[in-house]
Amino acid sequence: MKQMKKKILVIFPKNRDKQELAFFTNKYDIHFHDFDIETFRSFIYKQRFGKAIDPAKIINEIKTYIIKNNIQGIFSTDDYPGSLFASIVAYELNLPAPKPMSVIFCQHKYLSRIAQKKYVPIATPKAYFIKNEINDIQQKLPNIPFFIKPIKACFSMGAKKIESYDTFLNYFKANKFPAEFSAPLEWAIRNYSKLYISCQGYVAEEYLEGNKQATIEGYAFQGNISTRGVVDSVMYPGTISFSRFEYPSKLPAQILEKMATIAKKFIQGINFNNGLFNIEFMYNEHTNKVYIIEVNSRMASQFADIYEKVDGTNTYEIALDLATNNEPQCLIKNGKYKVAASFVLRTFRDAKVTKIPSAHDIQKIHKHFPDARIIIIPKVGHYLSEYLQDGSSFRYGLLHLGGEDPNDLMHNFELCKKLLPFKLIYV
């Protein structure tokens, strides 16, 4: 007798989701609930005011679809509002997923710091809530220099090191975040939380001294928390813009163990269960201290296939298992490569795109590297600034590759980059 495929709904999917999940259609009947995420994000990266979305309406639409189609599981790789809405839908329909309050503790950056201070104080910098109105100069602030970021933003938008009080005052002139963007989180806190701190504000926090950033990923299943690995974040020198993400991490084993211990304590403390998470850390090799940068209530989809290249298990497979209440089985060091990376094609000046790689160009890369992942961000005729960026640089593509060692990996990258003929006219 032929076994029925389990039905999974992925909400707010990205192109990467559809690309990676195509490998699992033999086992799962995968449905997608699309959402115009770019228009929603444009509230913040174009600072465009408009009509806020209606969370209750969207959630009811998703619930109706699930009931009508007998869906057995739901998840989202979208940080916001995808993972938040997935948790609410699952909570209301009794499907396996993290509870809304545990997701809120990750999404609201100040509430997250409060929870971190409670459960993992050793890894938590001092943090203060800053009102939108900066007229009150008596607000508590960390010592200068400090770091500031919005309560709810995305993709490092508005994240800045403050080196003087004048810089702090000028920061608010350049970083106005429409309430329409944080409205879904505000709604969720009012309806699914006993705590309330406005999303209309900023977090000013102690500046983290360190020279290494890394992201640990893991999952919780029926109360048991597992970590699967650590990816190193390599920056362009003197910036907060990522050059590449490398796996496995080159950090000392005792530091990786410390990160894992901190991650498990925090995830257990906020009762995050039946879902994937990732936590970004700062490591200071001179003091051997690690601090949490931020916690994310979803898988790091950008790393899914680089884990697979080294270990043999794609993170999407773990997400599918968790959504259907099955314990994930993760392979370790069973992949084709010893090392892998997600390379970010980036420039530090805005530019008009006059040419992007063709399907034939991409086929040439796949001839050499069949399991390479290539994501082209812009379209011809558009400016890079029209797309979601980090505020200080401009991405135009991603290239995921494996290698026998770091030197081989970089050699493969340089070869592939030459085969991707972008043409940019700088502004």
C-alpha cells in the first residue's frame, strides 16, 4: 500500500525555500502560502509609509487553508513576520511549533535582552530601551561607545556604533522606522503575551568588543535541545558587512562548547520548543568571552546547503521533521566536502545593473560544481539600492560552494566569480 505524503505548509516562502524544498517532494506534499514580503519590508528599507497589514486577517486565511487542505505541519524560514505568524497559527491549531511567547522573546530585541539577562547573564551586554522621542536627555545609556538598533528591524538596518552624543542625536534623523513595519509584532505582543513593551523604540546596548562573529544553529524537539554546528561570519575589514559565512567554524573547541551551553540555557529558559533557532555570538579572543548579539526564532536558511555539503544533512530536512513531530536525524561530517561557505557578492557603492548572469552562465558553473547554489538578487535596469540592503553596502548575489580545504574553497570561489558576468554602473 502506497504511503500518503505528509502535507506541509511553508508560509512567506523565499525563492531559496522553493529551490531547496524541491529536493524533498518525494516524501512530502509541500504547499506554499505566498506573501508580498518585499512590499512589507519596503516600509523599513525605503522608509515608505503605507497601509499596515492586518495580522488577524492573514492568520485566519492561513488557518482556513490548513483546515481545508488537511495540512499536518507548518513552518517559515522568514524571520519576520513569517516565523511569528507560523507560531501563532500552530498554537491555535495545535500543530507542532514554538509557542508565540517564545518567538516574541526572540523578535522583540529589548525583551530578548531582558530574557537573556535572566537566563544567561554571563553572555548578555547591558541594554537600555530608548524612546522614539529623543527629547528626554535623561534616558539611561551605556557608556560611549555603544551600539544602537531598532526594537524591530531586519537585515542590520539601523544598526550603528555610537561614538559620541552628537552621533546619537543625529542617528534618529537618518533612521526613522515606520510603525507599519513593527505593527504585526505589536499586535502579537498585545494578543499573545502578558508582557508589554512598545516596539516603537530602540535598544542601546554595551558595545561588544570582539574580533570574531559566529552563528550557532540548533533545534528543540519535545523539550530536548540539540545544536548542529557553528558558522563563522567573515566581515569586510572595518565594516559590519558580511563577506562570507564559513562552515565548520575555526573557533577553539572550548569556545564552541561555551556557545552551545549558553544557547541551550537560553532556549530552554524561554520554553522554545519544536522548532529551529540560530543565535549570533561575538567572541573576544583576548578575554575568551562570548556575548549574544541576537537570537532568531527560525532556521538560518542561507546556511542550509553548506551544512549539507560538509555534514550530509540539509537544514530543510530538519525543519520538515520538526513540523511533522518527528525527531530529526542529523548526519555529521558525512558530506562531500571538508569545508563550505556562502559567499556574498557585494559592493560599497550604489549602482545600476546593466547585465546579470544568464541561464547559460549559471549552467557553466554547475558543469564544474553541480551542487553550487547561485542566487542573483537584482534585475537588469534596477539600482542595487532598490533592494533590501544593510544600510552601508549593496549585495547583488550569493554563491554557495564546497572545498577540500580553505584554500581550495577560495580557489573555487574565484573561478566561479569570473564565470558570473555582472555589469554595474556606479552612481
